[in-house]
Amino acid sequence: SSLGLTGSFSSLPGLGDTFNIDTRRPKIIAGSKEAYFGYTVQQHDIGGKKWLVVGAPYETNGQQKTGDVYKCPVTSDSHSNCTKLNLAPLSQGRVTLSNVSERKDNMRLGLSLATNPRDSSFLACSPLWSHECGSSYYTTGMCSRVNSNFRFSKTVAPALQRCQTYMDIIIVLDGSNSIYPWVEVQHFLINILKKFYIGPGQIQVGVVQYGEDVVHEFHLNDYRSVKDVVAAASHIEQRGGTETRTAYGIEFARSEAFQKGGRKGAKRVMIVITDGESHDSPDLEKVIEDSEKDNVTRYAVAVS
């Protein structure tokens, strides 16, 4: 029997339902005009059973117009019911990259399809998929490999590049008794955090507080947004201490804090916020040398 696809093409001037040469026994596969159903079509054969893989690059999933792909059985029936593969929704965890701040709205999944006859798999591509780096978005596109049983296999993004904001930042916060009033230091800390581009594939922040002892306030991978980090920082209470052991705080950050959720390849940055002279200043030279060896970039901020 002959095949016809209705969808995006029927919205073009002068065109209605489309058929191949045999118009007497057409097989009509209908879809949404708004989703541009039928923009791309590939034949798919699994163990002798024939299918059509159909792209709908304007398909809506939730609140986003991500695009998607349908599978349509080729049978003797005059009409066939197609099934959406649901490759795009975030809840499905399929067409996505977990280590970047991605933007999936209008990414046009299904605008390009390519089959692999060797293993009956196919690629569904989203040429307008983009990811966030700092204040900019980069449109690099991505493709998803789907195996012969229409199950998502893996994501392919060969043009993806690591952001310059791929950093692990540890803030070493002086919480000794000499810091007063604490609320002003807390506000200063929050103002710093609000300037960071925190998110997957960008900046992670951890905070340690020191005086006589050093404690983790939160680890690098505890929070993944500016909002959550600022909320956590607003609940940090001053722990006090009669001594200001800055060298101890730096060493603790270098040897322990960067190990708690730190990422391979991320630039390491340490920001020390203190109000005065350290009680363990003879140890500073050694801990600074160790930080240099570990390629930790250090900044000191004086508060008074």
C-alpha cells in the first residue's frame, strides 16, 4: 500500500494531505501541524517489522517547545497510531546532559534524523540545543542515539566545550571572636555569592569556617544554584574562638574541602575572608607552598 504523511507540509500554501504515486490505496499517518509532524521521516526495520521514524521539531513537552520523535508502525490498516518516544522531557532523563546548565526550549529535536542500517539504531538531533556559560548561551547542538528497540542509548554532543566558569571555589571564612558584627560579614559573603555563575558545568561553592577549629559549613556539591547557596549562607552562624588560625583554615580547605565534591579538571579557587593577623602565621608559608603545588588560586579579603 502507499504511504502519506500529514502534518507540517499541509500547512504550506496549496498543499493538503501528501501521498506517493498510488493515491487509490493511501496509508495516511496524521500528526500535529503545530508540531511540524513529518518534517523528517526515516524508514526503520526491526526483525522484519517495518516502522517509520517521524520528527516533530516543534512538539511541546510541558512548558517547553523542545521537539520530539514518533514511531509509526507500517501495517495494512489504512490509518496508523503513532507513539511519541518522549525523548525530550526533563522528567524522563533522556536527551539531556547532567554536567551542564542546558537550555532545551526551541532546541528542535527531530529536525534531523539519521538511521544506521548496521544495528537498526538511529540518531535524532537537536541543532538548536544550547548551554549556559556565565552570562552567555552557546548553541552547539546535540544528538541522541536510540537503539533498535526505540530505547534511548546515549547523548552525543561533539561541539560542546567546557565553560571558562568551570570552577570549584572554597570560601575560608574567619568566624573567630574578633569578627563583629557577624551580620555584616554574612551580608558581605552573600554579596560575593550572588556574583557567581553557580550551576552544573559552571561554578561550585563550598564554605568552611575557622577560628581555633575548622568546620565544613557546606560542601562543593551540596547546592547547584545561586538561590540555594545564598539561602545556605544566610543560615551560617558564627562559631567563635579566641584564636584566628588562618594557616589551619587554608590547609583544611586545600586538603579536605576540595575533596568533598570537587570535580576533575575544574579550576580551584580559594577565597580567605579574615579580619586580622593569624595566630599561626609561622605556618602560613608552608600551607601557601602546598596550595601552589595543588594549583589553587588564592585571594585574601580583609574585613574590619
